[in-house]
Amino acid sequence: AGHGSLIIFGGDDVSDVKRAIEVALAEVERTFGDVYANDAGHLELQYTARASHAVNAAFGAPEGKAFGLIVGAPAAIGVVMADVAVKSANVDVIGYASPSAGTSNSNEVILQISGDSGAVRQAVISAREVGKKLLGTMGDEPVNGAPSYI
């Protein structure tokens, strides 16, 4: 399940783009602490307390508000994670993708949420916990490669 990663950087100056690449590479280990996988699928969770221009451009997140990204594969797990997330805290759904709309038919669900920092963080954590339990019933315990940052 999933697509892999494509990152495109642009800037007014080559040094700006070079710095963006350096920052992105330095953050990979930290932010991959909330990517969990086993043979049955994967979970990916991302959180920022304050969305910037990049998150606004990519996902339509309101600048200055918290943003969360919740990915669950197989898609059935992603649906449950999304449901738990929006029921666990007062958040705004700004995007939802499923195999039939927005994921190019991959077997995953992606939820994008925004709102108060504490609420978004709680929604992401709640989704993570249920996702790990469900994915674990389909195979080994899902593992992450680094400590969670959320």
C-alpha cells in the first residue's frame, strides 16, 4: 500500500533550495518515528502545532493552525482511524482520500485535519493507538524505526 515519496523544492535562489533539502533530510529520522509497519500494512502520522505556507499549499491547511495527517493501510484500518480521530477531539476535516478518490487506487485512507493544537494532537494520538491495535491483529506488532515525536 502507498505511493512512496516525491519531494519538489523551489526557491528564488539555489542556496534556499539547498537549505530546504538539508532541513528535510535532517528531519527524516525524527518525523519517521510515527511511521509503523508490518507485513499487513502501514500507518503514518504527522503533526505540526502550526501549519506554515508549505502545508497550506500542499493540503489547504489554514496557516497558523495545527495540522494532522493520518494514513492507514489497509484502507479499512484507515477508515476506523479517521472515524476515531474525528470523534476523539474537536477538529476540522480538511481532506479525506480513499482508494476510490485521491489515492490512485492504493489500499489506504488518508485524513487531513486542522484545529486547536491540543485537539489535533489528541486526534492523531487516538488514531495511532487504534491503528496499531488493528494492524497488529493482522500480523506482527507494527514497529516504528525511531521514537515517536507526537
